[in-house]
Amino acid sequence: MAEANKPHVVTTAPPQVEFPCEEWLATRTPQGELVSVEPIPGTWTLIAAEDRRRFADKGMNIKAFFACPRCRQMGIIPEGFKPPTELGDAKLATELHCRKCRFTCRVILKNWDKRRLYCACYQTYDGKKYHTHKEYFHAEYEGEAEKFFWAQHSLLEVANLIGIAPVIGFFLQDNKTDQVLVV
Ligand SMILES: [Zn+2]
């Protein structure tokens, strides 16, 4: 009978959860400074070089964000983070223990190695003048970046595609020549 009074302990390994790389909606000041981001639960996102520089200026070391699959609580992945990778996916040796909702899992960051941030610079024409736009997204290589771009924009809308290039450096801070893509 003593057996029945023992607490029943179930030990299960935490589930392994894949975090795909997604674009998160960012809110910025007119000066382009990041104000807030909308985390997508269970995903990670790369931070643009310019934002990383701004974080670094404030003493923050941030390369990427990820969000808890259950409650969207945001975590930070610092520069220099070198997890063991397998076919381009990063496997975190440590488990994620969400401080907010207590969710626990082993994290796999999908495409950690392969994906990088690209910037497309393009112009639209409203009948009177040209407007220059910049758009950021992740892709594995330039051809894929171009495919993503044209999946979201039509030839009617885009008057002139100036270029698509990996984001590894800084953009010129001169508004008059903002259409020049520097990588
Ligand atoms: Zn959570």
C-alpha cells in the first residue's frame, strides 16, 4: 500500500521545436530608428546591420530576436552566437525556458546559416515623380531574394528596380542620394 502513496513522477524530455526565420513587422521613427517589433510566436528574425549598429551604440549586443511559441515573449540572440549547426539549422544546446509562460523546449533555428538579410531598392512612379523605396527580407541567395521580391510586387507597381543586395554594411545617410544602395 505504501507504493500508492508515492508521488507519481513523469519525466518527459522537452519537445524539440523548429523556429523558422520570418520577417517581423517593425515600427520605426521617421529617422528610421526601431521603436518596436511584432514578434511572430515560434520564429526568429535577423536584425538589419543598421539596427545592430544602433543597438551596439547603446551597449546592446543583438544579432537576432526569437519569440516563445506559446506567449510571444521575445528573446535575444547576440552576435558571436555560434551554435552547433546541422544542414544549416542551428541546434541550441540549451533549452528554452520561457520566463513568462514557463514553456520549455529544445530550439532548432531553421536556416540559421543559410538565410541572410537582403535589401531591395526600387522606385515607383505616380505620374509626376519617382519615389524610392527600400524593403528588407530574408533569402538564401540572390535569385531567391529576387523571386520573393517579384512575388510581392507587380511590374505595374515597380517602375524601376535599382537593385537587390545582401545587407552587410551601412546605407548612405544622405537623403538626397538615398537611392544609392551601399553594401
Ligand atoms: Zn512563453
